[in-house]
Amino acid sequence: MSDAYRTVAEAATAEFFVQGSEFIGHVRPVDSVDAAEAFIDAVKDEYADATHNVPAYRVRTGDGGSDGHFLREYSSDEGEPSGSAGKPALNVLTQQELENCAVVVTRYYGGTNLGVGGLVRAYSRAVKEAVEAAGVVEERPHERVGITVDYDDSGTVRSILESEGYEFDADYETTVSFDVRVPRADAEALRDRLRSATSGRADLE
């Protein structure tokens, strides 16, 4: 599994009707299984009056393989006929090679049975249209690097972070603390550079 991956750019929804049934596709980028499940629970709570809320996700975890991550996939039919809802939703994520992505398709039954084939098409369409609305981007896994230094070294650290274009928050108190979001592949090199630039005075997490 490569370091870079495809995911949705932002949360989005898509809505349409099929023979009276309303389908609403919800999609969101997530960075953990817990985040995916929290998103699914939030949609289920918001649409508690719906006939079905069908979830699916594909999320990287840090517990598999020599490259350090494993892909966890999940889907559920949530009361729809077996294989007619959750699996088609998950298949869209798989076919588009999306990771760290969670979806829920909400259905309000409209009085007409769609049959398994009709359900497969509708649930697939809901995910496809939600993904299209969100847009797809390529991401690399990130991690947080914590840096604490005295004021004398804070300018040096800030200069390095800004020159690399990393996102960070700085907290100026008795000492200066930086909380930095760094691509995982670059994190150790950044730590080495900061140690060198501060002659080992930086406290790194």
C-alpha cells in the first residue's frame, strides 16, 4: 500500500428520488475508524426518522503490514435485502480507490419496492453523486510533531516550519510550544533538522 492515497476533499451530500423513495448520500473524509463511526452515528441521529441509514467506510489503520498500515473496510445493509445496499455503497469507494472515507446513504421509503437491482443502483448512485459533490484529492498520511523551546530558539524553529510550509500552532508562555502537522514520511527528517538547528535544545514529541 503506497503512502499517498485518494480521499474526498470535504464533506458533501447528494439527494434524489427513485419511484417515491428519497435517497440522500452523505460522505466525509475521516482519519480513523473512530472518526468514521462517529460520523455514521451522527448521520443516524440526525436522520433517525429515516427508513434506512446505510453505512460504509474504508479507513487506514496503523496495525498491519511492513509498511505500517492496514485498510479496514466496513458496510452494513441496515435492514435492506442482503447485498443490496451496504456492499454497493462500499464498492463505489473501492472502485474509485478512495481511502479514509466514510459514507452513509439515508433512505426514506416511498411506498414502492425497488427490488434488489433497483436498490443496488440507487445506493451506488447516492455514493457516486456525494463523492462527485465532495471532490477527490490525493493525500499523504500526517502526524503531529510537538516542539517546545526557549524564546531564544523560537525564531529559528518558526523559520524552519514556515520555510517548509507546514501547518502549525504556536503557544507563547514560559516557553514556546509548536504543534505541527507534518507528512508522516517527513516527520523524522524534521525532528533531525530541529535538533541540529537548536543544538539539541528543542524538546520534541
